[in-house]
Amino acid sequence: MRLPGRFRYNQMVVPDRRASLVAIYPGSFDPITNGHLDMIERGSRLADRLIVAILGNPRKQPLFSVGERTEMLREVVAPYPNVEIDAFRGLLVDYAAQKRATYILRGIRAISDYEYELQMALMNRRLRPEIETVFMMSGEAYSFISSMMVKEIIRLGGDVSGLVPPTVEARLKRRILGERAQ
Ligand code: PNS
């Protein structure tokens, strides 16, 4: 997917120095779910390079370290040659600019996601108008999955198979139930 040498955003002509189309799929990924994986698979077809970036969300206290989340993500994206994993501390738009990304990819599961996503997208546009946010509807089979609920289900002894990749399920059980059993 090639882009023209220059493109217009509102009245601004933005020079395009990218050789290929780079997209950033940011998130906390604490841990990755099958919903995220579905987004990664579909998103990987819309860009030459899709960078899955772990960033800090001040609203969330992570269960897994950035290193652990990176490992889990690397294991499950192995089948997608144009997908890479990275982590960044700071503003998402600064990271996207550093990577010369054309757009930020975000998933919307339900109407309840919309308000927060809209606010983030508009704030990011205000910070760096040249970086667009592109939304994809999550796959209908995954629209009810969240990392937070998966962790709660494991804590309460429920079954999360099919909601997260098997390697992630094993890690979650070790972290949540293993610690409690000792
Ligand atoms: O998976 P999440 O927790 O919904 O992802 C949210 C995330 C990490 C993408 C968001 O909190 C973020 O962009 N954090 C980086 C800091 C930043 O840029 N904050 C300003 C957002 S308008």
C-alpha cells in the first residue's frame, strides 16, 4: 500500500517521508485477549507494518509487567510477519510520530466504548493533527471480552478458555491462582 509523496490534511500539506504505511495499535494489553488478536489479524491487512504498542493507561493498575506483556504478545503474533511488538512510556501521538505512523488503530466493542474513544481520538488529533485515528468494530464473537473481566473470572474460578490464547490463560492462572495457592 503506497502513499502519494505529499498529502493534504485540512489546509496543511504534510510532507510524506514514509516508504510504507505504518499503523500503531496501542493498548494496555494486560493481558492480550482473543478480541485484541482478532483486531491484530484484521489490522495487519490494512498496513504494511502494524506496531502493537504497550502504553501506560493511568486509569489501570497492571497485573503483568511490560516485559511479561511483551512476551505474551510476541508469542501470539508470531504468525503475522508484518506485526511487531513495542512498548513506550509517554504520549501515544509522540510515539506514533517517532515511528512515522500514518494512523492509530483502535477497536470499538460497544457503544459504551465510544465516548472514551472519541475523547482520546479528538485529544490526540488536537496534539498532532497529522496522525489519524482509525476505528474498527471488534469481531462480533469478541465484542464482550475485556482483559479486566477475564482477570476477574479467573480470580473467581471461572472458565476463560476461548477468551484468551491458551498460553495467556496458563500465565493468568499461574499469576492469579498460583500466588493464592501458596
Ligand atoms: O487498552 P487501553 O487501556 O484502553 O489503552 C489506552 C491507551 C494505553 C492507548 C491510552 O491510555 C494511551 O494512549 N496512553 C498513553 C498516554 C497518552 O497518550 N495519553 C493521552 C491520551 S489522549
